[in-house]
Amino acid sequence: MRRKVLHWLRYVLVLLILAVCVDLTVRLFDWHAVGLALRGMRLDILVMGELPLLTLIFATRGWRWLIVLGIRPTSRRFAYSFCANGVSAGLAALTPFQLGEAIKIRMIPDRHGSAWRLGVSAFFTERVLDLCGMVGIGLYGLLCHFRWPRLALLAPLMPLLAGIVLALLSSHADRLPQRLQPYTETLRKAPRIIRASLLTVAIWLLYAATWWVVTRAMNLVLGFDQVSLLLGGVMLAVVASMTPGGLGVSELSSRGIMIWLGSSAATADATAIAIRVLTPIIALTGLACLLPLWRHNRHAARHASMAGEL
């Protein structure tokens, strides 16, 4: 009973945050100025810049997922992982709940019914690395803002540091309680974790590039360090709030960060809407991977059925 009450309280809190943030966004933004900025958007820069970057992100995430699971990459497996991670990213752009991860679970080899344990371990590894990547890219922008460029260059490497720490901790996994040891399977493979952490660094640099491109398409002149600070700060706020797609939270966070950086209210509003433009682009690009993924699953099911009949 207590668990159900806490469950519903969490959803009520999320809805309350969503309502307050959307209301503040509607009240604070100069929508006339935002409309003028949207009319001047360079669609050629947006399309020609975002699609290659998103393709690289899906490919890198797909490669990382294979490495974390310890699956030997082949062209067919990589194509499936690419599509699965693309769909996952598309759904994640619309909801804070990782519905797309269910698709990736199908890739986990079922070793005597232990696939779900491997899945928990793999998801934990990816989440820790992504969290460090998010913090690292934001810290890079923050250190650049305070004119510590040399130290800033090390900040995006936080996933690598996390990977090294996880690899060192894996040597002590045997000291954990017996019931927790099956979930540390991926942590026991230090070379995998290090390679996955390097790919995570690349993923978050690519995400920063997508944000920079969309601001350029809106005719906003922002440095890569400013975009990195925006990316880290906004994503942390979105993850903490758990609102669907960061609705309202993303806009208020990006607007607040831009004003803190010294931008005018009009520039801050345009930047916030530019970042929001990415949501449908990521969603549509990711969901475009559904068709090849569906065809792959249908072909695999048909092949398995024929093999069973034989």
C-alpha cells in the first residue's frame, strides 16, 4: 500500500512540475520575437547538419551497446543495434521513461535465462557513463566560461575516468553479496568498459555539435563552450525533473542559463526554442528506424519458424 502511494505521489509531483514550468514558459517568453526567429530559420543548415550528426550518434550508441554486451560486431548485428538505438533515442526525446530500451533488450543473448541480469548490468554501465558524459560536457562549458581552458579540456573525458573506476571496482566484485554478483557481469570486463567510455565521450561531443548546429540554423552566434554548458545544464534539469520530453523544464533551464551568460531575453528565448526544435527532429529520425527494425524482426521470426519446422 505504501509503495503504491509513493508511486502515485511521484507521478503527481512530475505533473505538478510540468504544469508550473509550462505556465512559466508561456508567461515569460516573448512569442512574437520567437516567431520572427523561427521564420528566419535556415532549414538547409538544420537538415544538412543534423541528419549526419544524428546518424553518427545512433551508430556510435549502437556500437557501444554491442561492446557493453560483449557481442561480436557483424554488419547485421551492427545494423540491428543502430536501428534499436535510433528508435530508443527517438522515444526518449518524447518521454523521460526509457521505453525504447525494451527494444535493445532483444539483443541480449539469453545464457540459460540470465539475459535480464546481463541487461541490468549493461543498462547500469551505460547510465553511469552517460551521466558522466552529461556532467563532463557541461563542466567543460562552465570551466571555459570562468577562463580555465586547460582544465576544461579534461572535463569531457569524465566518462573515461568513470570507466577506469568501474574497471578497478570490478576486481572487487567477488566481495559483493552473492545475490548481487550476477548483475556485475559487464563490470568484470575492463577492456569493454574502457572502450565503451571512449565511445561515450564521442557521443556527448556529437550531441553538443547537434545543439550548436540548431543554434546556427536559428542565426544565433554561440560558442561551442556556451552550447556545451547549455547541454549539460539543461539535460541535468530534464533528467532530475522526469517531465515528458523535458517540456517546460528545458525551455526555462536554457533561458535561465543564457540570461546568466549575459544574453538578452530575446536571444535567450530564441535559444530555448531552437533547442526544442531538436525534439521532433530526433523523434522523427529515430522513429524512421522502426521500419527496418520491424522488417529485421519479421525476417528473424520467419527464419526461426522455418528452422523449427525442419
